[in-house]
Amino acid sequence: MELDEDVLAEAGVSADELGIEVRLEVALALYRRDVVSAGKAAELAGVSRGEMEGVLTERGMRHEYTEEDLEMDLGVVSELAG
């Protein structure tokens, strides 16, 4: 996507910052529509699960711990256990 640098400068945002914000909003939209779990939304947004939980709380979005979340958590525990 090509962006007008002058418009971004006027808005006080860099292309990188905008990209981060867009990824987060897309991830949240997919989560809101039950297309992805909170864990997958965090991956898509490029943030940690904890950060995603914070964003969901800030925006008043209820997070339900899914079977997919459990599987992801168990995978992390397995990796840490070696």
C-alpha cells in the first residue's frame, strides 16, 4: 500500500506506526467476529498475549479462554520445559 508521506506527517504518524496500528485493528476485527482466538489475534498484531489481553480489556471486549488458547499455552509450557 502506498501512503502519502505528507498526509502521514500532518497526522503526526509514521508509516511504521500506522502499519502497527492497522495490524492491531485487523486482528481485533477478526477476533470480534470469532474468526481467530485472542492468541492468534496477538500473533497477527505482533504483540504478546498479555498486551492483547490489555487491549481487549481497554476496549471492553470480553475474552473467553478457548481450546485453541489452551493448546497454545501448553505448547509454550512444553517448549519451556525442554
